[in-house]
Amino acid sequence: MNSVDYFDLHCDTIGGCYESHQSLFDGDLHISLKRGSEFRTWFQCFAVFIPDDLRGQKAVAHYDALYGQLQKEIQRYSKHVMFCKTADDLANAQREHKIGAILTVEGGAALGGSLERLAFLAECGVKAMTLTWNSSCEIGDGADAKSPKGLTNFGKEVIAEMERQNIAIDISHASDALFYDVASLTAKPFLATHSNSRTLCGHRRNLTDEQFQVIRDRGGLVGINFVPEFLNESGIADLQDVLKHVEHFLALGGERCLAVGSDFDGIGTLPSGITGVESIENLAEEMLRHNYSENLVHSILFDNAYHFFLSLF
């Protein structure tokens, strides 16, 4: 695995550490620092996930607890991992052969309905935030919302402030109405950290071809995730299903906007051939067996995401 560079746009591992009192270094979660230590370079986005049953101050408190957990784990294992808030941090992590930890948020309810809270998240080092999870929050409507109306007035203020604060807007989990509101009201690139193709698997959480092309044309990113229900409508998937989604997006011109957003530790059953972070080498080898060039594999697994996030630092 020492020839593989990896940049993962999304995992829920820090929540797993918090809830199950496990170590980030050598626990039995999908991600452990130990099992990924042989990557040549590894940057991992750690999402603070806000469940849909938490709103207001409860959501704020949950963010604070998981952010604290991440900082505690990074301090405990500082020989192996570095928190990245600046471009210098990215460079230092690579030079020192440390895992680069990048903070993101899954669920804009983390703001507790307060625009001022966004400056605090930026100060914490948050580099991307999904506006919703599956339901609705103060910002707008998620993929499971009934008769979704997209962004609220507060949500329109939030996306403008996110662009000002250089926090990337993440539309994974968004309703279609919210997606198009974001596309029409923003100027900067945005991303879908962990969403697959709705053409191949008709789940509402996946992207239509048109949505993918909007993100592509804006200079954004789309991260392929490993949730079987988003890969195959049967809910049973393997590495070949992952490659089908990769190849579909490549056929739409996604060479420079395609990445990986594994959703590790946010998944119940993994696809066959994937057991955790240690399986990324299997994915790289499968791509090479399908005649992907080494440059293309490097772009998808690392380079596209690295350059997108570098622009935020």
C-alpha cells in the first residue's frame, strides 16, 4: 500500500470513537490510523455528524462533543496524525509522513440556527459542511423531506457566509430543490462529498447526470461512496459496482472532479471486497486491472480532492 496516495472526503469515524469509546488508532471501526499507516500520503476528512433528531442547542452541544473527541484523539496520537487548518499543515503532514486530519460537518443543524456560529466553525477549522442531513433543518430540506422547498431565507444567508468563510458547500443529502437553489445562488465550486450516480442506482441520495455536470462545470468535486444501497438497488454490492459508478461519471467528463467519499463508519454492511480503509489498495488495483492509467487512479484517489481542498486553506 506504500505506493497509494489517498484523500477521503467523508467518514463518520469520530462519531464511532465517541459513541463506542474506541481508539482512533487501533479500534475495530472501518478506519483506524494503524491500518491506514502504510499509505504514502493520507488525508482524511472527519465529519461531525448531526442526527436529524438533534436541533437547536442539542445539535450545538453534539458538535462540540465530537469536535472535542477529534481533538483528543489527534493529541493522543500526534506521532501519527496532524490536524490540518492551513496549507502549511497540509505540506507539513506530507513532509512528516503523518495522516492529515481535516474537519467537516455533516448537517447544518450544527449551527443551531445561528449565523454567527459559522465563524466559530471556521475558527475550529471546518472546511466543508453538508447543509442538511436527510430531513429538514434551519437551512433547508434534505433528500427525505416531503414536498421540499429548498433553501430557507436563513439558508441563503448561510451559503453566502460559507463562501465568505471559505467553507465548502456540500450538497450530499440535499433535496433536488436545495441543490438547484445552491447552484443558482453561489459562485464558488461546491461538492458532493459522498454521493453516487442516480442513473445507475435510483436512490434519491444519488446525483442525476445533470447535477453531476453542474458540479463538474463549477470546478467542484463528487466523492464516490461505498454504501451498498447507493451503489446497487438490490442493496448488495461489490467492488465492481463501485467501478461502475466511477466509470459512469468518467464518461460524463469527470476526470478532474471525481474523488472518493467512502462514508466509512457511516455504513452498516460494506460492499464485498471492502473491509475498511485497508481495502483502498484493492480499489486501486481493480482500477489498474480495468486499464485506468496510473495518473487517472492518482487523480481519483488523491489529486482532485487535494487540489480542491488546497484552495480552501
